Amino acid sequence: MIPSLSHWFTQQDINAALATLLARGIAIVVVVFLSFLANFLAKRMLLSGVSYLISRTKTEWDDALLKHQFFDHLAHFTPAIVITLLAPMALEGYPKAILITTNALNIYIIIIGVLAIDALLNAVSTVYQTFEVSKDIPIKAFMQALKIIIYFLAFIFIISALLNKSPLYFLSGLGALTAIFMLIFKDAILGFVAGIQLTANKMVIPGDWIEMPNYGADGAVLEVSLTTVKIQNWDKTITTIPTYALISESFKNWQGMTESGGRRIKRAIHIDMNTIRFCTDEIIEKFAKIRPISGYIETKKKELTLYNTEHGLDDSSIVNRRQLTNIGTFRAYVLAYLKNHPQIHKDMTFLVRQLAPTEHGLPIEIYVFCSDTDWANYEAIQADIFDHLFAALPEFELKVFQNPTGNDFSVLAENHANR
């Protein structure tokens, strides 16, 4: 190519040295022009054609490749191919220039190749997210680890191209640098190992509600990556936790509660012990009119009458005989009320129990499960239940224990003054 051009210029009465220079310059311009033309055609025609074909298909993987610009990166190979084929002819006779150009092209191809592989991995991750298994086995941490390895190898190949050395020359020296790399990539290595453990044991996945008080985290997992786990707290703030912290420290995962279909209600009503008493016949008749426990009252009356008669227990004192109490009857009412409540799970733990009395009264604890696990609905249902029970307490001649307030002392002082 260059000799022919140089000969033609010589025939035009141009100095031989200048003719050679002009021929080489034209050859270089032609190579550059052809590379730009190849890049233009690849992007305008080939990419447009590929995009059109992809838009006509029903598969998702090709859409993911287009979205992450995989084909755009591949298009950048065309000018490199043109220069690789034509540059040796344009630079014939200049081995150093050919070497420099070749090394530059190698670096360019490595960079474009890495970007294309990165786009391919992103597309694979996007397609994987469409499968149901992705909810149980996230692969983002693995993808990030793979990208780090690819970028690291690309860096080695670029250095070898710049220094004109074999990549094996640098890879063989990595043993001495292992400690340094472990220090630099400590978080990445720990995160990668933690990510494998989290995934293998299905400890946490995006969408889980976890609680980690040491880090101020209480909310839904947004992302599990190689080095960090992002959690959106219920106040809409974002907490970022090192991935390995989920392995080295304890955390609470509420996902089991959501999947079980029941959310625990565990709350106590503290009864003023001064209001606890045996039931008189009048009180029993009053309780018998309360529909949820009317059957309980009739059954209990027969049971107690039979027991007292069989054991010859007299009624000279109320404590000589087995008697109904207002607190026991209230517990029976709470059980009946909850059993009839449509939002209480009947197949899970169902307890209404009396705890040890304290200086704050006698706790009657409700330990049941709400069948609606949504937070807002759960709180509303729980509040409705206790609204009703607090309002029902006076019907059983019971009072809630409450520490004296300023108003209580004012009434006491007023009563004392009126005496």
C-alpha cells in the first residue's frame, strides 16, 4: 500500500522522502477514517437492526442485554478490528510504532471486553430476578465477587500490555502480595464468605423484616451485596450494615412470623387487687346474662354445687366453699371473647393467664396470635381488643391498677378538707 502510493508521488516529481511521508500519512488517515466509518456503521445500522429484532421477540434475556448496553459495548470492537488489520500496513517499517499501536489496541480491547462482560453479568442478574428462586437465593454478592475477579485480571493484562510482559509474570508474583491483597480486600472477602453463608442457610433475603438494635436497624431488607446489607427502617431512613456483621452478631428475622400467618399479641391488663372478690348470688345472676359466658356460668354453678355437696362443705363462711370469683369469671369472659373474635388465630398458642402479682397489681396476660400480620391492621385489631376489655372490666366489678396521679391527690385533699 505505502510503496505504491510513494511510487505514484515520485512519478509526480515529488521528493522521494516527502513522497514516502505523504504516502504513510494518507495510509494512517485512511485507517483512522475506516475505523470511524466501521464504528458509525456498527452503531447506526447493526445496533438499530439488533434493537428492532429484539423488540419483536417475546423473550426477556435479549431485552436485558439491550437494556444493559451489552451490544453497544460489542459495537466498540469494530474500530479496533479495523485498526488491528490495517495498522501494520500503514506503519510498515516502524516496528516500535506497530508495537505501541498493538499494545494500545490490546488495552482498548481488554477495557471494552471487561465492560461487555460487566453488562452481560448485569443482564444475567436482571433475568435471574424474574425467577421465583431469586427471592430465596439472591446472587448479587456472587456477581459482585465475580466482577472484582474479572476487573482484577483485566488490570493484570493491562499492566502486562503496558510493560510488554507476559501476564504469567505478574500472576506468579501474587503469592508475595497475598497479605497486602487480603488487607485491601478484607471487607470484600469477609462479605463474600458471609454472603455465601447467608444464602446457603437462607438467613436473610431482600424483603425480609429484620431487627438489629446494635446498628439501629429495624425494617425491610432492600439489598444484600458483597460488602453491605441495606435496610429501610420503618421511619424510611436507610441503615447500612456490613454483610459479615449478620454472621458474627445476632439479629432477629421477623419473616418467619409473616410466613406463619400469625402475629403475636402479648399484653397484660393489671388488675387492682383490692377489687378482687367472691361472687354473690346476685353477681352470678348478673354474669349469667352476659351471652359469651352464660354457658360457662351454668356449667360452673352445677360443678361447684355438686362438689360442695359431695364434700359436705357448709356455707357458714364464704371461704368454706368453692365459689366463683369475679377475676376468674373475667378470665373466662376474655377466653370466650377471643375465641369468637374473627381475627384471632385459633390454631396457634392461645392463652389467657394470670401472672405473679406485683406492686402494679395482678397481671392478666393475653398471649394469642392475630391472623393479620400487616403492621397497621395488627395494631388496630390489638387496640380494638383491649379497648373492649378495658371497657368490660367494670361489669365484673374490677378496676385497672393505676398509680395515683395529681388529680387523685387533689380529690383526697378535698375530701379530707370537707370532713
